[in-house]
Amino acid sequence: MKCGGWFSEEVATQREKSVPGQRTSIGGYGELHYNNLNDDEDAIGGDDSLSRADFHRFIIYLAHEFNDRMRFFSELEVEHSLVAGDGSSAGEVELEQAWIEMDVGQRHHARAGLDILPIGILNVTHEPNTFYGVERNRVESEIIPSTWWEAGVSAYGELAPGWNYDLVAHSGLTVETDGDAPFRPREGRLKVSQADDQDIAFTGRLWYTGLPGLEVGVSGQYQADMTGTADDVDIDATLFEGHVDWKHASGFGLRAIYARWEIGSDNGIDPGTVNADTLEGWYVEPAYRFRLPARFWGEAGIFARYSQWDERNRLAVPANRYVEFEQAVIGFNWWPHPNLVFKFDAQWEDADAEVDQLLDGFNLGVGYQF
């Protein structure tokens, strides 16, 4: 969900109503996946091939407008369909957003609560009908650990026509410095669940939307101590990200992103020992979307994506060292309705060292938003 996007449209509708109960809105999205992927490295780290169906996400939005200047939004998610109390299932129930927003003028707004961080493309807008490919791209899963939310306060708005900003002060990561996922940003998300010993972090974004179909953005984040405050180690980290998302009226489109972590060292703890002092990734994704003949319903789109990113290698030797992975994906989406999508893609992976897992094969998916 683009921050303020879906909800702002709902608010505009609700403002025409005078009955308090009608100021409350609901929505949601979900996606079902099937993965048929062969592990090309099964002789090295064991066979991690997949032939799996998974209702990956089921999300409900609940929003309320108190008056014309104050509103609330929330997003509750069930992942992997089944949640068992004894921890024996893969499912989770997560509160991804729960914030209060106030207008500070026509062009400026303030928020407080649990919110998505304004970094990248997918972390902000991640409903399945808004992107190509069954699974979310690996750059915006590993380097930008989407979906990434924190507790904090923020301001956002429009500086000039087409020029927008976000400023957020929020809870930070608490990454491990050893174990099987040292310095992995994704493992450091505590998801504001009894999130102890976190240091404050800051995120800012500047983005341009002044031309139809175009978004160009840059964002940065600073963490004073991404290992948490419970130890005597203070390791600072900086994240930079830049992206373009372009959809031309002819149907041609292009997405591209570059993201990079710079991670410091302290008190004898050095991420460079596992090649994690710099973690970066990028992808480029051209696409073409077109209307189908009337008898076939809706629109279709074809795409190709090439990605490179740094990720830990789960082999025992060298222990959890970060190496560069690459992935090529081609596929298509079919939208019989703008908010309903069917997907197919094929993928091929490689790495610059012997690794535990490389997955080649195909994925199927269906997703919706309302």
C-alpha cells in the first residue's frame, strides 16, 4: 500500500458522508502461490527443491476518519494460512500498520504509530496486482527487507508541485553479530513486538511524481546501533536507495532500483569478516502491458527482470559468508480486473561462489486487492 494512497482515496469518498459510522472503511489483499523450483546445488548443501502451494498472505485493512483532518489506518496480516499455538506451523499473525494521521495544512501531514518505512518501491506499494512476478524481488527482500515497518513519528507532504518528502524517526534493527544470520538486515526486524534494546533510527525520502506515470525517488536511513543497546557494541549502519518506476501511456514500463548498506565495526566486532561491511543489490525490469481483445477480459503484461544482490551463504564453510547472487526472471501477468491478477514466471539463479541453494523453475500465483 502506498503510504496515504489507497486510504486517501477512501477518505475522499467518506468525506461526502455525514453519518459517523460511514467514516469507517475496510479493504484488503491476498495472494496464493505455487512454486516448482529445483535446487541446482543439492549435491553441496542438500536438496532444497520446492514443490509447494502456499496461501502466502491474507490482509485486512481497517480505517476510520475522525473528522476532515484526523484519521486512523491499520493493516492486519495472516501469513502462510495456518497459525498454531505451539509454534508448529509456518504461519504468523502480524500487525503491519496502525497509525494516527493529522493534517498540518493542505500539503503537509504528521503521523504517529506503526508504519511502513518509505524506502524503495515494494516496501511502500506491495499489493500483488501492482507488481510483476509471483514472489517479491530478492533485492527488496534482502537488502531492503520488505515488508519493513517500525514504530515512530513522521512528517510527509509536498514541497512543490510533483516534489514530495518523507521524514521518519523510528525504532531500529537489532541484528545478530554471529550465529547463522550475522548482520542480515531482514533478521534484525523485531516488528515492534516487545522490541527491547533498540536504538532510534532515522529515514528520509525525496521523490518526484510530476510527470504522468513516473516516480523517481531516493531515500536514506541511519542507524546509530543496528545491534541493539543491550551490549557494549555500537555498530552504526547507513542505507541508501534510489529507484525509478515508469509506466508510459503506450504500455511500456521500467522499474529499476539500487540499494546499499554500509555497516561499521566496533569493539572487535567486524562485519567484514563475513563480507557484510557492504551489502548491496540492484535490479532492472522492463515490461509491456496491453489490453486484450474483449472476449479475453482485461489486460496482460509481459516482463523480464535481472537482479544482483548480496546474501549470506548458508554453507558451513565458509560459515555464513555473504556472496553475490544473481537471478533472471521472465513471465507475464493477466489482469481480468485491475484489482485481480493471475501470474506466471520462470526463474534462473546463480552465485559467484559455491552456495547452499540455487533455485531454477517456475512459479504460479493469483492475487487480489479490494
